[in-house]
Amino acid sequence: MKPALKIIAGGLLFAAIFVVLSLSLPAQEKATLPVLLTSCGQSPGPVKIEVFMKRLKLDFSSIATATANDLIEKKKSGKPYKTLIIVTGASLKGMGAAGISISDELERTKALIAEAKKEGIKIIGAHIEGMERRAQGAASGDNTDEQSIDAVCPQAALLLIRKDGDSDGRFTTISRSKRIPMIAFEKNMELENVLKSLFTP
């Protein structure tokens, strides 16, 4: 093959790969503002998302212990939430500081998700703290992280997952079995571009 043809062929191959990669992303799963950001398990994960939401100047509210009533009241105001991001992963310290148990969190989250579905709000289940926020890194006998994941991710319309937290295929399994699109990213710094993509028309 002549050098010029090799260059053209290489360019076409690159273009084809780019298209495939683009199509592999859940581009059709765009999200809409405003957003309610909360936690299931009171881990510090939501704070990391807040940083990028603020930097992008996205319309959002962050309520650590958001309830179904927060969705109802926002709807009554005439400016209902369109997207609900629930960050999974439990912190015994965080729940202790809030004076709540994992049972309280699961009950609150269940009611919150039910109301979000009733209102047609897109639910995004996020896990952005890697394996350190998984049962594998928790104290012996503590499975609160996994309970948090089970309460949210199978109910979500989209999963936002840091890859190292899926090293055992936990989220991939949920995504495939429930047919839920999943966006996986390597590092938290990539969250800015992910969020920009999600909320940009």
C-alpha cells in the first residue's frame, strides 16, 4: 500500500474507532436541570460532585438527608427537580454525626426514589469513592456500603461509577442485568467533563 493510502486508511480507521467509542457511551441518556444531589449512607462523596457542579455553574441543590418532601415542595414552587443524583456508599462516622442508622437511610432513600419515579425525575446512582467505599475496605461485618448500593443502583436510570470501585464487576453486573446505562470514569477530575456532557444539550 502506498504511503498516502496508508495515511488515509489510518485516518479512516481512527474515525471509525472514534465513532464506535462515541456510540458506546450512553449519549441518549442526557440529564436535565435542576438537580437534587443527596447521599445514601452519608459518605463525603456528594461533596466531590458539588465541587464540579459549582464550577460548571449548574442549577442544583445539595441536601444530605433529602426526603420525598423536598421533591414535593420543589414541585409546588413551580420549578421541580428534573434529576436526582444519589451518591452511594456508607460512612458510619457520617451517619453517626447525623444521628441516623443505615436503616433510617434505606427507608429515606426508598421513599425518595418512589417520589422521584412518581414525578418522572431521572435518577442517577453514583459511586465515586472507589473500593475504599465498598464492603471490601470496611470493618469486619460491616456491609452498609453494599446495602446503600443495593438500595439505589438497581432503581436508577443511569449509573455514574468510578472504575476502581467496579473492579469486581459489581456495577457492571447491575448495569447489564437491569439494562441501565453506565458511565465509568478513571479519576474524580474527569467528573467535570462527565457532568458537563450529561447536562449540556
